[in-house]
Amino acid sequence: MKNILITAGVHGNEIGSVLIAREIRGWVESRGIENVEVIPEVNLEAVENRTRENPLDSKDLNRIFPGSEDGTCSARIAHRLFEKAKQFDVVIDLHTYGDNSRCIPYMLTDLNESYNRELCESIGLKTAVQTGGTGGQFFIETSKLKIPSMIIEAGGAEWFREELETVKENILDFLFERSHPSTEKEVQYYHHYERVRPKMKGYFEPKKEPGEEIEEDEVLGQIDGELVKADFPGLILGMKRESEYDPEEESIAAVAEIEV
């Protein structure tokens, strides 16, 4: 029986993932499942303050793994969690998009490793995206230890219950070895994704929705009336909602290119 670690709240403003993790933990504890541990508030101070970074040291926890035993507050949290993860056979880290944006449910992992592809098939969400990952991310560092590991992104900071409910149900199916619904499609793999980040500031108005397929040069939206187009065909993973846009703080969309 595999030992499974599920985490959330690495970024404290992604409260939807925290709430879903609490619900999953309730299912696990009520059934006395001993091989699964769920930690809904990894970065507790950040969760309590609804901030991406830990307010005690202004560090992004998901950029400093494996951490250090005698470092800053965030570095110590990273160190403790990374050492704990070594005891597990699977790591699943739950996230959402940030303020004023949302995304479809998708799995983000290093698909070059067969064990991560097998985990994607077991979780069964429709979309899996390749990433070598920014160094210091929890799932990237545990994957280097040959532990099947992924981030699951879904919804946004403002909640988006439907997307998060899909994630919860698929994880529960995985944990309790329930069959996925017969209507569930096979996992579609994407070998590359990019954040669309126009240089100009202004008021962004989306013309597409997360989950839509697009062609090269198709319009994604506009900033103060100036059109923003896709650089390549693919699937819109996530999209900024209508609001002010600053390229130094965010992107307007994430687009994934299908694996051939």
C-alpha cells in the first residue's frame, strides 16, 4: 500500500485549495486511512494572512525547497516538509490561480519521468502539462528523489467551487481506488506551456475562457483596446478576469501546446 502525502496552502492566498484539502482530510480521517496524510495549511502564517508569501520573512515558500534547518522561517518550514516527504511514495500539492484569475483543473509535473505519467493516469484529470519546473518548488524537488509528484492547479483565489470539486472527486477516487466515471476522457498530455505576459499596462478584457482551444494569432483579449493574440495553437489553461493588468505582477493567460 502506497503512502500518500497531500499538501495545500503553500501559497496562503490560494484559499480554495486549502478548503478542498480540509475536506479530503475529513474523508481520510473519518475512514481511518493510515497511509494518507493531508496537510491543508503548509504555510500557516501565509494562510492566516491570505498572502502568497510568508509575512514573517516575505519568502515564497515554493521557491526555496528543500529548505534548511537553520534558515529563515520559510526555509525551516520547507526543510521540515521536504524531510517528511521522503517517507512517502506519492506527493500531490494542491494550488489555485491567484487573484482575478482562474484555471481549469490540470496536473503539472515532469512528464519525462514515467512514474509521473503513471500518477497522472491514476489521478485521471483530463489535462496534464509538462514542466521542468522552477528550481526550489516542492514537487520538483521531491520528483528528483524519484517520488511521483505533481502540482494540481484548479480554480482561483476567489474560490470557483466547480473546478475544485472536480479535483476533490478525482483525488478521492484515487485514494479509495474507485473507478473514474465512464464518461471521463483519457488524459491529454501537453508538452509545453507559456504565460502570456504583454508588456503594456492597462485594463484587460478577456475574449476567451479557460478550457477553450485556440489557434495561432487568435485573439485572447485586449488591453485598453489593443488586441493580444496567441503565439501558438493550444489549450487555454487559465485566464485573467476583466480587471487592471500589470505585467510585473501577473500574466493574462497560460496556454499549453499539445503533445504530438
